Amino acid sequence: MALKVELKPGERIIIGDSVITNDNQRTRLFIEGQAPILREKDILTPATADTPAKRVYLAVQLMYLSSEVDKIQENYFTLVNDIVKAAPSTIPYVTRISNSIIAGAFYKALKEARKLIEYERTLIGHVQTGSAGLPENEPSGGVAEGAGSNPSDEGSSTAPADQG
């Protein structure tokens, strides 16, 4: 069964190691074969891979399009080690991506890497809204109890108190 792809005017697609650009009218292609295929909306470039998760996606994309996967896998594993160290909650996403790569299912790995990018956006959104949403009238300088401050330890410091 052939893959049906509809391209908008001027839209690009990668088929194998060729970039194909559509002319000025809508086009429908039926593609048969095993060549890797990526639509323009699914392509990241080094310039647009500006977050850790997007760099992981870019590495997977390069594996999908390349015949020399081994060289790219080293870089991929360095990237995923870094992202897991920074955000351990990404482990399930990275595991699914890695399992797909090991199975040779690179397109599936790309879809899983998209989910990692979405999750990263969620994490960044929480960080951005979390810092702006702290109550200003909390004791201990705006840090809510249970947010890293142990009330029973307060005042038991061996450092001299400021007596200004």
C-alpha cells in the first residue's frame, strides 16, 4: 500500500536523501518503497534544535535519514544522559525513544521524541509560572512551608544572628 502525501504550494519533503520542493499548486503524491520520508513540518535543523529535547529529536531524525546510524547514536546517548540528569522525570520518554531505536523503528522513535518535546514544554511552563506564582505574603521570604524549608530547623543555626 502506498503512502499518500499531500503537499501545499512551496512545501518541502525529504524522501531518502533528496529534498523535494512542491511547485505553486497543491500536489498529491503516492509513495511506495522503504525510503525514509519526512514532511517539512517534522524537520528540525541544527538552528531550530534550541532545547535539549529538540536536540534529542534532531539526533533521532539524523539516524532515521542516515545510513550511518552508529556515529549518530553516540551523540544521541550523550544527549539523553544529559537530559535525564537534568530532569529525571523524562526517563519514560527517553526509554520509549531508545527502545524504538534499538528495534530499528526510527520513525516511531521520532514520534516518541515529539512527545518528549511536548513534555519539555510542559516542564518549562511549570518553571516559568511557578516562579512568578509564589505568594509574596508567606513567612520565610515567600517560600511556602514544605517547599524546602524545615521549620523545626529554623533558628537552630550555629551562625551568629545579624544584630544590625
